[in-house]
Amino acid sequence: MATAKVTDAAAARAAGMDPDRLDALVDHLDQTYVQSGKLPHMQMLLSRDEVPLLSVSRGQARATGEPLQADALFRIASMTKPITSVAFMRLVEQGKVALDDPVTDVLPEFADLRVGADGTGRMTRPMRMIDLLRHTSGLTYGLQRQTPIDARYRELGLDEFQQKRSSDEFIAALASLPLEFSPGERWNYGVSTDVLGVIVERLSGQDLETHFRQNIFDPLGMKDSFFTLPADRTDRLTDAWGLGEDGLRLRDRGAASSWRRKLRFRSGGGGLISSTADYHRFARMLLRGGELDGARLLQPDTVAQMRSNHLPGGGDLASMSQAMFSEADYAGVGFGLGFAMTLANQQFYWGGVFSTYFFIDPVERLIGLFMTQHLPSSTYPVRAELRAGIGAAIVTRRGQG
């Protein structure tokens, strides 16, 4: 049974979009995933030329049955990475660091890193800052479950969002382990952006929460983005579920969430809570070339650099990746300074392990956001369906811009 129309039909037509197709997309995602019980809820926002065309919330926010509200808060996990990357690129613009600087300039603990499972290999060149931004550092994630090295990451809990370690202790633990490969040789998704967050802290002299608040969140009006959930917003954080043998299984209860803990370490790779509205403002800043409502975070050339492919030799992830995702997922996908990008149409995007996702199309002037709280993010093809459905609803295409 079709749901009620949710697209602003007049705004969609004025923006060159088909409102009926957008409604059909929302209906498909709702019926296929939320009403079927595959996902607990979904929140979707689409804008073109920064004008919202639809904003919809479906499903239950909590296991106790409360409906998902428009101001819900979500664990955005790896959607933290673009924010950390923006913070770092601001420091590049300020002349405090350069993309080609050796990481050891800021993290001397990495001076004696070795390569390979037996720890006997040596780096063919130093790890550079750009390697952290584009995930060619040789660092990994324990969740990959591919090698003895990522097994050690799991044993040491190096993937955990709320580390019991301090930032310095986190770096020391990483420095005790070998790299998967010499920097620049391959692409491998891992804790590179967490390391980048520590570099931001050391260069700025501020913890990551304070630095983000002063330099990104407050200037952009992102009032609902945090590493630690404030007590006055506890009722807005959704529950998080995971895929169990009998369907959804509660993993983190919003009312008693681990995101309420006081932190020693703030994960620049995956630690933030945010809202759809807040992340839309962040995405609008990127779409506009680094500025929003008079607050300029980055220069347009810097944003253009971030959303360009920086994989060595101009390759794609299918040719550079060693693990985790299928080759089909990576064909024609490059990686910039903080997010992936499609070589064919210039869209740039990323998502989080709780199945959150965003994309920005700088040519068609589109921003798409999808929020839910379901582990793992690879269970269902929601992201591909979202992009395809939005693409099919474009009536008037834009020129290069």
C-alpha cells in the first residue's frame, strides 16, 4: 500500500525533479526496509540547490515504540571522517601542515614502523599526511578480518569508538604494530582518520570536541553534533540495532547509550553523534565550496582538491584495494581527501557502519542524506537504491559547475 506523498511537489518541479518518482522512492525504501522490519527506521532528506525537496521520518526510534522524530540524533560513525578531514585541511590552509609532510613530524612515535605480518619489512617511503586522508597509510581496521595484523587490532580494541586509552596511548598502541603495506602502495580502509584526528589535536593544542565546536560546528550552526551526548538531548538519541539470527537485535539503547560516557579519546574516524539537519548544513558548506551563511571554513580550491581523486596513478579502488569490499563496489570509484568519489559523475560521498549515508553531486547540485541505526551497513543495498532512485527523478540536468 502506497504511503502519503511526502515530496514538496512545487519545489521539486521548480528544481527540475519529478515529485512522483521521489515519492515512489520513499515508498519503496519504507515498504522494503522499515515496514518489513529489516531496518528499525529511516530518515531521508534530499535537496537541490540547497532547497529541501523532501524530508521524511519513518519507523520507531526506540525499542519501546516511540516514532522517529525529525530532530532525532544518530551515531554517524564514519561520517565523522569528512568532518575531521575538513578540520585538517583548515590547518593546511593556515600553513601549519602540508599534505606531503611526513606523519612523524607530528607523531614521532611512528618513526620505527615496520611492514608485514612478521614485522620485518621496512617502509619504502615515509607515511605522509595525504596517506591518512586517502587511506593509503598501511593502517587497517580489525573489523576487516583479513590478516594477522587486523586480528591484533581486534585484540587491542583499536576500532572501538570509545577508547579507554588517551590519544597518546592510542598512537603508542598503533606504533607497536606493523603496517599492512608500505604507505602509498595500496588503499585499505582503517584507522587513518583517527590518527588524523590526533594530529589535529596536537597541531591545534585542543581536544577534538573543542576544536570541532569552535571551528566547524559553531560557525555552521551545527548545534546537535557531539562526541559525548549531552544530558538534555538523551531523549533524542535513537536506539541502535544489529542484525541477529532472528532479525533486529538491540545493540545500544539511546536512553543508556555508551555515547554518554566522558571520553579520554575522541574518534576522528567514527565517534560523532549528529542530526540530519546538522549534517545537511555541513554538506551545504561543501557544495558551496567551503562557505555557508557567511562563515567560510575552506577556500573553493581546497574543497575542489578534497573531492578530486588522489589515488596514486589516478587509479580506482578496484585496482588499489586489498580487502573488505567487493571489486564491483569499487570499480570506477576514486578516493579524495576525506571521502570517496565516482570518477564518471563527480559525486562524492561516504557512510557509517550504522548504515548512515550522504552524497553530494556538485554537477546536479544535489545533497542526499539517509539516516538509520543498523549494523552492519553492508546488509542491504539501500545506498545504491537511494542514488539510483534520485538519479531517475532528475528531469532537468545541469551543466558542469
